[in-house]
Amino acid sequence: MQPFVSIIIPSKNEKKFILRCLGSITENDYPKDKMEILVVDGMSRDGTRELVKEYSAKYSFIKILDNPREIKAPALNKGIKEARGEVIMIMDAHSFYKKDYISRCIQYLKKYKADNVGGVIKTVPAEKTIIAEAIAISLSHPFGTGGAYFRTGSKKIRWVDTVFGGCYKKEVFKKIGLFNENLIRSQDMEFNLRLKRAGGRILLVPEIRAFYYPSSNFEDFFVHNFQDGVWSVYILKFIKKPLRLRHYLPLIFVLTLPLNIWLYIPVVCYFSLRIALREKDLRYLFLMPIVFADRHIGYGLGSIWGIIKLLRG
């Protein structure tokens, strides 16, 4: 018998993506009488709310909730408190999902007796530009992501430290609590870290697929990486142990940049050349070094700012 599933989608100003997201979920092969979709909106001002309300008129199981605090962790917690399901799925408004996404998550949650199940995300360009394409490629490449399996993919099912989104047993939240509302970013990593320390198990299944739209220009990409870097370090104000080493490699890279620049340049050129040959487009040979540097330096500088914030209290 299939469990009732509550799907929680935090959103804020997602007019460009929310209908693609909702459409991919309602087209999933999971029984509609066994699900509810809770869009927890951070008081969007771009028309997102109106689009959701119009779309939900066709589906009685879609509901929009208000998130006056406008950040993700309170949105997730509000959704969890409102959820009626015995399974909680976190989905991203900036993404769309394969037709069997929900059923596969439920299948493997049962089969492996996991506490959280997720799959692999494929980054797809948000715009039809070569820069947007290059940014999307960098976020699926080990040199750009530090080897996170949910980004680079995996050839086999494996136990991991975190996944994209996540399909949780509701009892998990009763056992270890909700998401940390002090965190503007990294709340998912902190929660999964807490889950693992409590003996929980997180499963990555390669055949579970989602598609994610990243930033599409250098400036927005840099800002996003900078903020990720800040919260990879500033999170230490709220947790006692650091994240995985891969989250701090950009910090080490930036701090030692005068020493390692001559190593970095040939390495980044090597990977850029391979990407250019794979894509059969030499423009990537010149674009990818900029994108990778945007990723690494932005994240590293953000981490330095995170340290400063910690020291300033």
C-alpha cells in the first residue's frame, strides 16, 4: 500500500520556474489521492503566488502557505508542521522532475529502510546562452563541485552524507527536530549531518533524477557562490563540528592562491580543453576557466567573509 506523501516546495519570486516545477510533479506517476503539494511562499512579489493559485484551481491537493520570514528553513518547517503525510518530500521550485521521481523515492525508502532518499540532479541552463551552458556544465563537473555525488552522479546506489531535496520518513523530524531557522543557507546539510549523527541513513539512487536551473550569468553565479561560501563557515556558529572537507577546499585555495596559481592555471585549462572537445565547441576552452574561477574564488572569498563574521560575533 502506497503511503501518503506531503511534498513541500519553498518558493520566493520563482515566476520563471514554478509552473514547470508543479507540472512535472502533477505529471508524476504517483497516485494523486496519495499526495499533497504545499507551496510555502516567501511573500513573492513577481507574480509567483498568482500563478500557483491559478494552477492549484485545477488540483485540489495543491495548497499555498505564507512564509513571512522569506527564507528557506522557516518555509520547510511550516510545511512539515502542516503536512499530513507519513512521508515528507522536499522539492525545489527552481527544478523539475522525472515522471517516476516520487514513486522511485518511495520504493527505495522502503526497500533500503533509509531515513532519507534522494537522487542525482542534472544542471540545465536557465537561458539559451553559451555562458548559461558553461555554468550548468561546471556544476555537474567534479572540478566544479568537489565530488558531491548528487551533482556529479554515481554508477551505483550508495550511502552518502547529503542529497538534493530529500524524501524523509516523517518520524525523522519527530526524532531529531526541524530545520535550523538560524541558517539562511546550508540548512539541508546541517539537518542531514544531524540525522547521520543520530544514526540515520541517507541513500543516493542514481536512477532518481531531477533537473536544476542554476544562475545564468557571471555576476549572479559569483554572488551565489559567495553566499554558499559564507554559510559553509558561518554555520559553525550554530553547529559544533565542520562540514565535509570539500566545502573548505575553495577557502584553502584562495588563502594559498599566490602559491598555487601556477598549478591552478594548467589544471583548469586541462579540464576546460576536455569539456571543449566533448562539447565540440572551442568557445568552452576560453569560457570554462572563467566559470571555474568564478565558482572557486567566489566560494573561497565567501568563506573568508564567513570567518570574519564568526570572529566579529
